[in-house]
Amino acid sequence: MTEDPALAIYAANADTMARRYDSVTTDRILTGLTDLIPPPPAPVLDIGAGSGRDTAWFQSHGHAVTAAEPVAAFREMIARRVPAATVVNTALPDLAGLTGRYGLILVNAVWHHLDPADRTLALGRLADLLTQDGRVFLALRRGPVPPGAPLHDLDPETEIVRAKAAGLQLLRRHDAPAHDAETAAAGIGWTWLALGKDTAR
């Protein structure tokens, strides 16, 4: 089986990326969305959990957190940093091995690695894993795509329509600037979509 090129990059640069992730706080990342976070102890799923920064934040706020992370070096970091968290070796679009329902699903800086067909599959899986009154926080990368990079340009309106087809409705859109100097210099920003179950379906 061919290794995912994006995962190979993360695996080769895990320590450097972890320092970059940890230079920004979760409070800053989630500005504009915190009032939509279900009260603890709602179960939280952190997809592509990286260094465990957000997993640790949610755990410290009284949530039971499952960290879904396909890169072994990151899983080891999370296990050391947040011993109480459940750490699972899985990834989008199928999130194999995950069961149960979650009150909040965080998908931060992951979506641009999925092609359109996988995004459609992933949204259906997220809808299945979400509680009836739960929330999905989905971060969409905005900005230039370097030639040959294993990522895709994202259009928020297209992803909103895609989410609707999967049974998820838009609760809020929040446009945010880059949170670190490197991505800011590259002209990259983020659009967050807060999604919930489509109650009309």
C-alpha cells in the first residue's frame, strides 16, 4: 500500500510541527466558536490531533477526549501529554475503529488533505458520529496551494453544500487570519464552519 504523502511529511517533521502547533493556544484557535462548545463532560473527538494541544485543552475543561491521529510520533506525544485521553490510530475519511457518538468533533487543519470524494465520505462519517445536538468544528484552509503539495484548494460555499447533503447544517461561519508568522507570510488564513445535525431531515 502506498504511503499517504501528507502523512509522510508529518511523520518526518513531527517534532518541528509540534513546536509550531504549540506556539499558538487553543483559545486563540477557537476564537469565535467557544460559545458553541457543549458543556462538559460532553465527549470530544479531536481528528488529526497532532501534538495534542487541543486534546489537552478540552481534557483540562472537563471533557472526555478521543484523539484520532494516524502519525505514530504524534500519538506518542499525545499519550505522554494527556494520559487520560483515548488515542486511536485512525484517519479520515473512514475513521476506522471509532464507535459511539460525540458532542463535539474538531477537524482542524486536516480537510485540505482530502480530495472531494473523500470529503463527501468524511462528512457522512462525521454525521454518523455526532450526537443529535452535537457540533462539528471544521477548519478550511484559504490561500495559495504550492505546486506539488499534497493538499487541495477549498471553497467554503462548496463545503457548506457538501455538508448539507450529508445531513449537517451550517450554524456559523467564522473567517480567521493565520495564527502563526509562517502561514501568515504564505498568505494563508482559515474559515471555520460550525455544523450541526440538520433537524429538517
